[in-house]
Amino acid sequence: MYVDLDVGQGQITLPGSIAATPLARPICIEDSFPLTMPLVYFHGHADLGSSPELFGTLTQNMAETLDEQCNLDKEARVAGQIINTCGWVDGEGYNLLAMAIRQFKVDVVLVLGDERLASMLSSDFNDQTIQVVKLQKSGGVVVRDRGFRRRSRMARVREYFYGPKQTLSPDSRTIDFSEIAIFLVGTGAQADQTALPIGAESELDPLTLQEVSLSVELTHSILAITYADSPDTVLDSNIAGFLYVQEVDVQANRMTVLSPCPGALPGNFMLMGNVKWLETS
């Protein structure tokens, strides 16, 4: 099982998501990951700092779901998991990494070219059966700058709709806004800390769902279609696929979206975050 927790790049599916998919054969570098039975949760942001609480909830859901599969499937249990994490390993980023190690019951951690991180993990998990292995970077490897990472994200979105070789023809359709419901997670949940009394903490739930009204601000947004049958199960639901909002007609109460394939939508409850894409980019 390959598990991708890097919301910034999205190796399995779109950026802003965490995902897991079984691998039965080596992957061709010219093709995408095989998506026979992917498990996908939508974080909605390309960085963990925008909603660390949501990330923790989603990774816990994924870890529990994969544990259940291992209990039912001997082949999955003995095959193990390979987990890719994001590159943010300072402060809250380190805390989220350590949390994921515990949630997924990791027993081997490979640290690539970061002596400080390896030392911190070895110290924090020294009383547990976790092996921290330090690896050296290959010669010529450089750090990808912010601009490169952003271009990579946009390329991943384009690949989702048009295919890795740009040979697919996505479906453009008009949706009546009254037939769907779109939610944001945590919007308005974190009050401005400067507005709170000294030493006080906000008691608002950062996982609050807020329904989105139709507006031109939806244009260029990525919407995650959930399998949820009610708003109460949206966060716990697997993601069926994604839509790209091409145009919004507020007067007619409808919007034009791009779908990777024709046919009826698999669900009416959707999630959105701050991931945007310009189709011409």
C-alpha cells in the first residue's frame, strides 16, 4: 500500500489531498499511479499549516481504515505500507510528522539528508520499536523552490483532467447550484488571536463545516466530490473525484464545471479549499 500524505504535491491524486492506493506491480515513470481502489481524503490546502487539525483528523481516519483492511485481508497485512510525507519538518510540521508516525504504527523511518530531523526522531522515539535510518542525498540533488512546487501542483491538476500525456478530453457541463451543496472546513472557526483576551484561546471548532453560497469567487476552484449521503458524514467520506469550476452564473443560479468524464455525478455533497487552478496555466 502506498500512502501519500504530502498535500503540497499530490503524487496519487490532486494536491490538497491525502491518498492511499495498492500497488501490485512496478510503476512506469511515464504513467500515473494505478487507481483501482484509491482511498482519498480532501484537505483542501496545499500546506499543512492552513489546517493542521483537519490534517490530523484525516490521517487518523485513513490509518484506521487501512488497519481495518489489514485485519480483513492477509495479503494487505503482510505487504506493508510505504508512506510519503511532506517536507515541512519544523515546529508544527514536526509535530504532525510525529503524529502520523504514531497513527500509522510506523516501524521504520527513512530520513533523507537531514541530520537534525534524524536526531530529533531518534530521541523522541528511542523507547519504541521504531528504527530511524539516515540516508544521504544523491549527488546533484537540489531543493525545489516555491515557484517550482507551484508549477508542479498546476501540472498535476492539468494531468488529472487531461491525462499524463494530455490526450484525454474532459467533459464540460452546467450544474444547477440547487442540486448540490459545497462546504468549507474550518472557515471562520479560528478567531483572530489579537481580538481575544490575553492568554485566552479560541473555543471555536476548527473542523466546523460552513456551506458555501454561489458567487464568482468559486471560479477556478477545485471541488472534491464526496460519497457522503448527508453533511454529517462529509469529512469521513472517501472522495469520488474532482471538478474544476470554469464559470459561475449567479443570476441563473448555476455554474459550468469541468469533469474528467461524462455521466452523472457520484455525489451531491462537495468540499472546497483554497486550491485554485487556471485552465490556461
